[in-house]
Amino acid sequence: MNRLFNYMLKLPKAPKIIGILTLFSILGLLIASHPTKSFFNEKTDIEKRNDSLANLYNPEIAKQKSIKLDTFFTKLQAKAGFNGVVLVAQYGKIIFKKGFGYANYFTKSTNNTHTPFQLASVSKQFTAVAIMQLYEKGLLKYEDPIYKHIPGFPYDSTITIRSLLTHRSGLSDYAFNMDKAYDKKLPLTNQKVVELMLRLKPAIDYRPNAKFSYNNTNYMLLAYIVEKLSGMNFREYAKKNLFIPAGMSESFVYDPMHPEMLRTAATGYVPQKGGPVVSEFNHLDGVTGDKGVYSTVEDLYHWDVALNDEKLVKVSTLLEAFTPQHTTPKLLPKNYGFGWRLAQLENGEWLTYHTGWWHGFKNYYLHNPKDNSAIIILGNMANHALSKVNIVQSILYPEKSALFLKGEQAPNEFVQVGN
């Protein structure tokens, strides 16, 4: 590049002007074909932060943790019937991933890291991020009353977008409050549920914003609002604005009108004395926003990275989603943000996570933005195997094992590992 500048300086005036214009044209093409930060070798603050965390990764310690995780889940499968797939990452790098048991007991196909699972309520964070994207675009505000986006919504302005995000709306659960009005032979849709709400106006359960009460109606309505503001159904929106940008090529929102979508997916089971029984689908499976996302542990890892890399929304926007929203009458140690559950440890730190349980699927996803770490456990057997997730947390963070175990004794081979 310097030689080109020197050569042009030696040219006569007219060719020199032409040469300079040509140089700027070349530079323009180069910059257009390369992001500015990479062309000039500059990194954003987020990239610098993530690189700094990645430098904390120690392959030897990661190997020790991986061995302990393998030991734990192998025993969990043998003793508690764990059936599913696990991926654990720390400092932005995968340290353990493995499948256990069967995706389908009839065909004997095994679970693997590319097996799609119904995420159940872990789906709610995707709905929350979709709302945050619309917020960043200025298409909505968290304090907007719901009737602003759903004309004829039969409740007053105290029920807002924030009320839905934080489960403080006071609305009753759509799965029960209009149960007799549904034709259970046909899949419900968000549109049908909203139409029934507008017509029947189910009574609210408590004064809006007075307390926290987890309720699927809230996230069904949020998905409906995404549809109204984006002009596309929620399945299309999630694919275009969430899954593709995050690199989640194996993820989708289930549509009961297209059961072929589940061709490679795991089947959900309920344990019985005679053997696992398939958990049947029902009319509620057509509703999106509160559940319905199918994904793999590999894709959820891509999702985790995308959140940390600002590929979906700004980190500053996520910060509010990871902040306890229930502060009255006091800050509760069991709390909720926007689409994520929050739990406070005795040292004051907050865990950002969500669980899910639907049709035999039981899941756990811990997203730790403080050190770009994640625990992703997807199960397709509705038993109590995940009740020991605190041991997994202790393996990942042995220096905090006392906080996770709270006096519970865990075998030394699970928790004694270097930092």
C-alpha cells in the first residue's frame, strides 16, 4: 500500500488525481467487503471481553471437569434413569458434550448432540429476545399497555409488555380458563386463543403487577404481539431473526400441521413399571411463545455464544433481562427477568437459567454471561434425574460447591477439581 502511495506522488498532476480517485475506489471496495473492525484489525469492546475470558480457558482443568461430568452423568443414567443429551461450556469453549439413552425406544435410535428436543418453557427466552429486538427497533416500549398492540384487549392499561415479560400480569392460564370453549380435536393457535380472550374476557387472578405468578398466557401473548408487529407468524420470525443469525440450523418452532418436522427429533416419555410410555401431544401444541421450540444442545450452544457476541440484541439490552424484576415487598432470592429465571446464591451472585417440562421432556439451561459459561441438559424422560443439577454446577464451579450443595454431601470424585 505504501509503495502505491509513493508511486502516485511521483505522477504528473492529472494522472495523480486519477490515481488518487482509483485508490479511494479500491479502498472503498476493500472496506465494503470486509467489516471495518477486521479490515483495520480493530476489535469491539465485546470481542475484547470475550477474548479475555477465552484466555482463562485451561485445557488441563477442562479435561478434569469433563471426566467428572462424564462420570456423573453415566451414574445418573444408571441410577436415576437420565435419558438425554448434555453440553457444558466454560469461557466460551465446550468442555463436555455427550448423549445418553434413546431418542426413540421403539426404533432404538440413540440420543446425540444433534438430536432435537422440545425445549418446553426454555422456549420463553426466545420469545423474550424477539420482544427485545422489537424494542431496540423502536416498535414497542416495555411500558406499552397490551391493548395498544392487541386492539380490543379487554383489560386496562396496568397490564403492559413488562407485565407479561415478568409474569406479573394477573392474567389466568389460557390452558384452563377457557378449557370448555376449545375444540380439542383441532390444534389451538395464538390467534384463536386471543380471539377467545377478547370474546370471553376471563377473570384475572390478582391485581396486575402486584406479585409474580408464572403463567404461560403471558408468553403466548408476547409471541402474538411479535406476529402483529413483524407481519410474519412467530415460526417464521424465529427462524429469520433468531435461529439463522445465531447459527441454529437444527432448530425450529413446532407446527402440529407438519408432524414431519419431528422426523429426527427425540420422543418424550413418561416412566412406567412396564417401561417408558410415549407422552402424547394435544390441542395445546399449536400455541407458540410459551413453548414449542425444538433445538439441540449444539444449537443451544450457538445461541449462548450469539447472546454473548451481541448477534441478536445488545448486551446492554440483555442486562435488563438478567436483572431481578420483582423487588417488592423486597428483592426475592427466587426471581425472574425477561424470559429467564434468576436465583441468588448466598454470596450475592445471581444464576441466570430456565427449566422446561412438557410432554415427557425435562430440560435445564444455565446461561452465565459473567464468564461465558453454560450448562445445557435436555432430557426426554420425565423423571427426577435433573434434581441433582447442583452437582453439575459444583463440577463446573468447584470453588463455589458449598453454595450449590448447601450442606449436601457429594462424592469427592464429582467436585474436587482445580479452578
